[in-house]
Amino acid sequence: MLSYTLVSPSADDGEHLVTQQLFRKWIRENSATLAGNDGEKASPSAELAKKIATLRSACGMSQSELATALGLSRSAIAALETGRSSARIHIPRLAELFQVPMELFLSGMTEQSFRTDLSVDEHDLITLYRRLPVASKISVQKYVERQTRTAENDN
């Protein structure tokens, strides 16, 4: 379950929750699919690799930073994130670093609550984002990724 709480009070004050059940319902109702997915199941190592890359990005870490934290080389992290190398022995340390249960890596879903403080601006962006149709959400995600890369390159 994901949850967040507003940092500053507003008219829509309070906690917002997204449970696995609601997420799965949203997927069914919107016929959501992964871009580039041909319907075949991904291998467990590919799924684990995606989880590592997603968590690293979500935590704002570079591959080099994760490599340093795990005592590995940056190329070893790249191999983990592409599934060319097994990440199983690193799961306990990854779970600790990303502050998620090991079950997330093994089964893919967890019921643990995650709390994040949001500013009013961040809350407004999330509220607007949730109103968008799926295709527009994908466009917004790509736009934000481009803007983030541009900002990182400018620094």
C-alpha cells in the first residue's frame, strides 16, 4: 500500500492510499499495459532487474552511487539492472538501502505502507496527474524524465 500526507494543510488535507486491489482494478478498468510488452511473461531475473533499476531511480540514486553503497563497480550495477548478472545475493542489502521488504524483490508486491511528505505543489501535481487518461500520463512521465535529464546535464 502506498500513502502520502500533505506537508502543508489545504482543503484536501489528509492521507491518500493506493492499495494493490485498487491498483489492479485501475489496470483492468483502463486496460493498461506495459509499453513494448508483447504479452509474454518476463523472466524472473528480468523482473528483478527492472525492480532494482526502478527503485534506484525512485530514490534518486545514480548507478555509481548504488555501486558504492553495495561495494560493487558501476558496470556490475548495469549488469544487475539489465539481468545479465544475478542480483539474488544482493537482495538483503538492496532491501535495506531502499527501505523496502525483501518480499518486494521476491514476489513483486507488498502490503507495506510507504509515507512521503508532499508540498502543496506536489500534491496538486499528483491530483492533476490522476485526472489524466493513460496515454496522457505516459506523455507526462516522458516529459518529466526529459526535463530531469536536462536539469542534471546543466549541473
